[in-house]
Amino acid sequence: MTLGAKDCIIIHMKKDKVITGTFTKSARVISDYANDLIFEQPRENLLKQEFVSYEYSEHGLKKTTIYRKFNRDGGYHDSSSVEIIGR
């Protein structure tokens, strides 16, 4: 599939969820789903991506990790974890 600078794609995840987005010149998708601003869409041989952020909180250093695991059928599952590392 070849996409131009402003092509639109509709992604059907599960039966109850449809995501629409607009491709720009990059490999990212602009959509209403926040994790689509961070991660790529499924592609061949892509297994998993992670996004890690560190920030100070009143309880110490907070590490937030967001994961996107890709399925063989072209779908994906997003999950996240938060860890307080200490002061």
C-alpha cells in the first residue's frame, strides 16, 4: 500500500472499536487515541515498542512506561506501568 502526504486510513481493532486517523509525511498517525501519537501502527516483523518517561513527584522519582505489543494478525494491545523509584 502506498500512502501520500495526506491519506486517511481507518483501522478496525475489535468489533467495538474503530480508530480513524490521517497520515502526514511521517510514519505516525494523527488520531484521537493518545498512544497513536507515540507509537507506530502495525507493520511486518514489529513485535513491541516501549515509551519511558521519568518525572519528579512528591513521593520521589516516578517512572512511567507505556507498551505496545503487536499481534500477528495486524492488531496491537497497549498497556502501561508506573513505578516510584524513591527519593
